[in-house]
Amino acid sequence: MIYDASIRYRLLKDRLFKISLGVLSCILLMPLLFILYYIFINGITAFSFDFFLELPKPVGEAGGGISNAIVGTLLLIAVASTISIPFGVLIGLYLSENKTGKLPDITRLCIDTLQGIPSIVMGIIAYTWIVIPLGSFSLFSGAFALSLMMIPLISKSTEETLNLIPDALKEAAYALGAPYHTTLLRVIIPSGKSGLCSGILLGVARVSGETAPLLFTAFGNPFMSVDLFKSVNSLPLLIFNYATSPYQDWQNLAWGASLLLVLFVLSLSLIAKVVSKR
Amino acid sequence: MLNLTQKTIRSVELKESLFKKLLVLSGLVVVFLMSGLFLTLFTKSLLSISHSGFSFLTSSTWDPVKETYGALPFLLGTLITSILALLISLPFSAALSIFIGEYLKEGFWTTVLNSSIDLLAGIPSVIFGFWGLFVVVPIIRKIELFLGIIPHGVGILSSSIILALMIIPYSASISREVISLVPQDIKEAALSLGATPFEMVTKVILPYAKSGIFAGFLMSFGRAISETMAVTMLIGNSNKIPSSIFSPANTLSSVIANEFAEAAEAEYLSSLIELALVLFFVTAFFSLVGRFIIKKWMVNA
Amino acid sequence: MSKNSVVLEVEKLNLYINDHHILKDIDIAFYKNKVTAIMGPSGCGKTTLIRSVNRLNDLIPGLKSTGSLSLNQQNLLELNPIQVRREVGMVFQRPNPFPTMSIYENVLAGYYLNGIKLSKDDKERIVTESLQQAALFDEVKDNIHRKGTFLSGGQQQRLCIARALAMNPKILLLDEPTSALDPKSTASIEQLIIELKSKVTIIMVTHNIGQASRVSDFTAFLYLGELVEYGPTQTLFTNPKHTKTEEYLTRKFG
């Protein structure tokens, strides 16, 4: 054995390195746990029947709830999903079916760019394309801005999922005489079902906390509204408006809304994880 | 042949070609959407471009009342907050990705750390901002009092700290993936030559994964620049060029969030849209270059 | 040979992928209710040849083929691939049952994917018959509505055979159907092939010289895209006319 005087020093360095990595990682855990704790402690006190069922009350009156924002958020997500899921899946299908070529490459580049665009810019686009022509803020324009963000997410996860499906299945379907569209819709898509679903759920989770694209589109509304062409409130908008207000009551509602939103987003990502493992 | 009439074959052929066209159409729509998006930003900025010209990027005065639109304070504000956030997050995301990617590949603590990253990534921006207002801002205010400077609380430092927390999951997950792509055999080769894990990480893995990690930083930087809500709530909305990291400032996205809804004059609105155009170019640049480098690296790896 | 009736006649089949000439002037006739083995070293074009029969080669970009493959006096190259594939079943190297479908649905997959509606009685009959023909019925009859993924490799391959048989094909193509299986499963598939030829004409690609001699009636030997020799298996194996065939059979190359 060669005796190396420095070996003890090297091992020490290695141990120090490992410890410092662990310490840094744990330091990172602390604010995270603290954020969750803080939201939970402040939010849970706001939870009550009224919180879920009532409308916000004017400043000074106690109580009130955020039912309009809950309904608004669900509606925004529903409309945005209706636009972006079929479209995103089709694009993903197109890209996984056409791995090379000019148009697929350009489409891929556009999807990548679209994904990198700041959410506030999507708000401006929805404002100029929909709010200005229709003359008012609306649920539809907000949902459109959200769907602009969902489309790249869904199409990329669809493409990645479908790329993993072995060609053997496609050949098996063709060999039985199945036409192109049936092969894709009845064999390929069902085979990637769990991956597709989890991608969609993650896309929904991602946009349901978005505020910036809603600022000049859905705009917010103190009343209950289910009209596609009227302004509507949403949880993130309500949090933004109430968090920056000077009133304790409103801040409390905002904490409650934050807890609700975090629970919603986290359970969506949890479901997505469970679905993708199947 | 036997049980297939010419009619059914023709209808199947028609459906096949329609379906193929539908797929191509979906690709085309994306391209149109993207070009439309860019053209909209561009045409709506034209008024501002002709009004302010090049001084839009160099002038330090943003005063809608006097119709002077200079975006320099916002450019600097964006740059400083994002760089600071990146610097704060760097040791943590690096430690995290090496720790999970190389040391603790499985086990209880890996699961804890991994799910924490996922949790952190799942918290909406507006809630980070809210929490920052109530927890980080008071702390910064105390520090400012202690240092004897004006205790704004809100400002570049507060935003950067929150921004750092927000980009850690993103950059950590990219670098974790890059590290996991380093081939097992060169790691084993290093160990078999008597290297300690530390030496293997610093002398083999990191040099090998260098460009991939660099790309991850570019993409995280793009993320930091495009982040809006938390920064809007914490930066303090000042249209002056920041003088220190404690100063209130504004970023490209926060000024849009704050002023877009109240901009009535055409030139004001157009100037804000030009800010969005600049933001679009900057973020697209970072995310595309980052993606390009990563793709190239993955092909080589 | 004259007492055999020809089912599929291949004449002057040439196939190119971009500039590569893959199959060169292939002339071969396949006989009804016989097993024909196609042999040759890797890359000689045997898989390409059988994929021409059910037009699966159409998926390859840059492909061009000339000549004719006549089945029922019709040139397969001029028909829609869908028409061709209903008459020609195929089983692949690796078992590929559809993972989203149950055993029952897998057998009926051809009908389902072609949008053909069947009555419940027809479904039951087709599933039972096809599984019986594929010698799988007794093993799976209690689990017929479960996903096929729990089956062994050999059972999965027999499920794929049942799936192809369910469409009542005139020709069954087998592309090295046992190359991914263990010896026991291989033996059962070989036995099955011999039983099946009374119902369907079989064309199989195989690497395994022993397998060809055990199950096939005719053997074709391909080399570098050309048909070197074709004849009754016994004649070809005992008395090859070409030196290339002899060298291959005595494992001098390939």
C-alpha cells in the first residue's frame, strides 16, 4: 500500500463538503416549512361556513367570504381548460408524429418561446385581442390568457409522453388494418393516458395560481358573476388586492384564500403524481 | 377487397387525410399565434418607438405626466433584482442538486428534499409576495433601521430574497437533471482511481456538466426576469434609478402590473407595451439560448 | 410443386429507400396452406420483404417500390394499405398486445380499430375461436377480461397470434416470432404454426435454421436483397444449389 500523507486531509475535505451540502439544503427547508406554517396558521382561522359561502363585505363589517373568487377561479380554469386541452393535445400529437421537418421544428421553437413569455405579457395580449374589441374586462379574456400559458405546458408533456410509447404498438394497430386516425386516437392516446392526464393536471395547477395575466383581463369583481363576458373575481386576484389593502379583515380573508389556493394547487400536483405512477 | 366497398375505403381515406390536416393545422395555429403575439406587441409599441426613439432605453426619467418615457430605471431594476436573486439562490440550488443528484439518491431525506422542492415550486407567486410583505419586509426594515438608512422595508433586497426562494426549485431541478445525465461509468472511473466523492463531484462531474449547468442558470435568470406578482408587491414602486440594494425600485414587469390598468393616454399605453416587448425579447433570449445549450449538451452527453 | 395452388405471387418486386436498393427483382410464389420460411443473414431484406406484403413499409419515409404482389388477382401495391392488412395478419418479433385493452378486447382489436360493430354473440364466438386456434383459450378463459400484461412472453405472443387470426386473414406473416421467447415458449409456438397452416397460409422470417427445418414446407434464401434460392425445405436443406445457401446453412457466415 502506498502511504499517502494527504489522504486524511482529503477525506476530511470530503466530509466537510458533504456536511455543508446537507446544512445548506436544510437551511433551505426552513423558510419553506415556515411559509407553509405561516399560511396555515393565518389561513385556518379565516375558514368558516361564511368564508366559503358568502360574498366579501364592505370595509368595517365583520365576516364575509370569498365565494365569488372560488367560483371565479373554477370557471376561469374550466374555460381555459376547454380551450387549451384539446388544442395542446393535438399539437403534442402532431409533434410526436412529426419528429423532423420544417414546420414541426418551427412549431417546437414557437412552443418553447411561448413557454418562456412572462405571464404579464399574456395578460397584455388577451387585453388587446379580446378586452379592447369586446369593450369590457371578462371571464373569457382571463381564461384566454391562462390558456395561452397552458397550451405550451400541455403540448410539451403530451409530446414527451407519446414519444415514450413504443412503435411496436402503432405497427400492431396498422397490421390489423387500422387507419391512421384510429391508431392514434384508440391505441396511442389511450396508452399514454396517465402521462397525458398528469401533464394536464400539472398545467392546471400551474395556471390556477397565476395573477398577472388576470390583472387587466378578468380584472376582479366584488360580486358573484358567472357571465362569460363580464369581469370575474379569482383567488389570486383577491389575494393580491386584499393583501395590499390596509384593512385587517381583508388581509384575513386573503390569508384564508391563500391557504385554500395552496391546498388546491398542491392537491392537483399530488393527484398528478399519483396518476403518472400508474 | 372482400368486405370493403370502394365507398368505405374512400371515406376512410378522407378521414385519414382530414386528420393529418387537422394535426398540421394545430401546428400552424401555434406558429400564427406566436407571430400574432409578437406583431401585436410590435405594432402597439410603434407609437412609443416613434415618440421616444432610442432614448426609451437610455433615458432615466419615466414621467407619464410630462410624457417622458425612459425605461432605464426598470431595466436596471430588473437586472439588479434578478442578478441578486440568482446570487442568493446559487449556493442553495447548487448544494441541493449535488446533494440529491449525487449523494442521497434515495431514502427518506431525499424524498423529503424532493417533495419540498415540489412544494416550493407549487406555491403561487402572489402568495410568496404576500408572505414576503408580512415576514421578510419587517426583517429588512429592522436591518435598515440598524444600518441607519431609510427604513422602506420594501425594495430590491426584499424582492430578491423572495425571488431567490422562487427560482431555487426551478434551477435545482434543471441542474439535478443535468447531473443525473453524467454517465455512470466516468463517475465510477473517478472513484476507482481513488478519488473521494468530493473530488469526483468537483473534478469530474462539474467539469463534465459545466455547460448544462450554465444553461440552467440562464434559464433561471430568464425565470427571475419574467416573475411579476411577488416582485410587484415587494419592490416598492419607485421610478428612480436605484441607488443601493435597499432602494425601492421597479422592474419591467412590476411597472406594467402597476400602471397598465390606469394608463389612459395612447402614448402611455404604447410605452408600457414597449416595455412588454423588451421583456419579451429579454426572456425569450435567455430561455431559448438556455434550451439550445441544454439540448446540444444532452446530445453530446 | 404443381399440385400446390398459389395464393400470393410476387413478381419483379424492387424496393428502394432513398438511394438504397433494398430488394432486387424478387420473384416468388407463396403456396396455399403452407409454411414458407424466409432466411438469410441480417440486413438481407427478409423483414422488408414480408413488410411489403402487408404494406407496413409505407411508414418508412423515402420508400419506393415497383413490381407486383398479386393476391386474388389484385396488386397489393395498388390498393389502400387498409384493404391489404385486413387480408394479411402479422405477428411481430416482440409480443405487442395493446396494454390498455383486456385479453378479450385485444382479440377483437382488429374489429374495434376498423370501426366494425359486432353483436355480442359474434364477439364471444370470435374470441373463443381465435383463442382456441392460438392454443391460449384454456389458459386464459377465467381471466379473459383482465389486461394481458400479466401473461408470460409466450402467452402474449399467442395472444398476438389470436388477435391476427380473429380477422380471418388469408396470409399470416410472422417476423421472427420466437426471437424474444424462451425455449419452452418457442416450442409451443412452433407446434402452433404447424397446426395453423390448415387454416391460413404462413410466411415467416426466421434466423433459426433449426426452426425453419422443423416447421416450414418451403424455404426462401435471401442474400443482399436478392432471392438466391427457393424451394421445398427438404430439398433446399439437403441439396442446396447455390454455394451461398450452403455456406449459410453450414453457418459459414450470417
